[in-house]
Amino acid sequence: RCTVLINLDPVDENGAAITGDPANAKVQVSFNEIACVVTAVNSSSITCTTGERVGEIKPPSTSVWVSGRGRSLINGTAFQTTFRYIDKWSDIYSWQASEPPVDGDSVIVPEGQAILLDQNSPRLFFVLVSGYLEFDRRDLAFDATYLWISGGHFVVGTEESPFLHKATITLHGDRWNTVELPFIGAKMIAVTNTGGLHGGCHSETLRHSGQGSVPCQVDAVGKLDLHGRPGVSWTRL
């Protein structure tokens, strides 16, 4: 069950108010292409109950449609209107073939999937995050040789809600025996866009095509959030 806060006082292209009673309007809401059953509507909010996720994982998306008014536009950042279906690390059904990773395995969090780390990880080899990986609010340890956040989001606390427990992230390997990835090196944390180190481009760049110059498409940029107790250092070098 969730509440979607939207503005139900829309205006037309000239800025004139569109009249009507939102309480009597037909409203449809969906998250990640899954219907959310509307249970209440008033002039400032819509309350709905999320449906079960079935089939393949869909990228995060929010859609609100009001009869006679059309679809809503996002007011603010897209992150503020994102709803995620969370898969727990400890749940065997979060993993392909119901096989959770063990020591030495590599893990991929694909685009659209959100994983909650609710137990200590095994000693992993390579971890690629193109989706969303967040630490649960408890003392946790995360062990790997390579952690590559490629267009995804790795979260240990947020600015609004800092992580107040103990998080231990350990990178295993050494400069002599660990294989170095091109441009990055051995035992590392890398944050890049979904195209890797050279797959994206600046928005000012123009890509030339047969139809002339068009703005260069920018890939999703990876994000690493580490927000702990104020005044406490995150690193020990």
C-alpha cells in the first residue's frame, strides 16, 4: 500500500486551470508496468495497493492517468517518484535457479532489479551493479575483489536517513597476483555509466548521422552513496 503525492490541479498549455472533480475521476496508477489498485483519491493524493510482480523484471517507472486530464508529469527528480520491488539477498528466490552466491562467485544486479543486502555477503569475486543494491539497517560485511557500479546505484545510507550501524566493505587481492581490469586495476570500486569507461558522452557532444547532427545520448550514470553517522570517518587506510 502506498500513497502517490501528485498535483491534481492541472493547467493547459496556456496556463489556464482545467476544471473537474478529481474525487469523481477515474484514476489508473502503475509502477514498473504493474497496476496499483486505487483505493482513495482526493485533491492532493492518490492511495493505491501495489500488485504482485510477475514475469521478468521491468525498469522502474511511474504512471498516473486521470480520466479527462491525461497522464501526469513528474514534478521534481525522477528518483523521488521511483517505486522499487525489493528482493532480499537472503531469499533464495531472488537468485537465478534459486542458487544464492557462495565464496568465489560473481554477482550481477541487472538494470531494474533492487537487492537488499540483509546478511553478510560471501567472499565474492566480481560484482557488477547495473540495478540497485542497498544495505539493510544492521551491522553488515560485504567482501569482493571487484565492485563495479555500472549505471546502477550502491547505497549504504542516504543523506536523509544515514546508516547508523557498522558497514564493512573489504576488497580482497594484491598488486602482484590479482588480475587487473583494463583502465581500472586490481581490487577496486569503480563507478561508471552503463557504457563502461568509454560508452557514454557529454550532453554537449553532437553525434553525426545521415540526417545531420543530433544530441549525443547520455547513458545512465552510476552512483555510490555512503552516508553514515555525522563526524565518523568511513575509511581506514
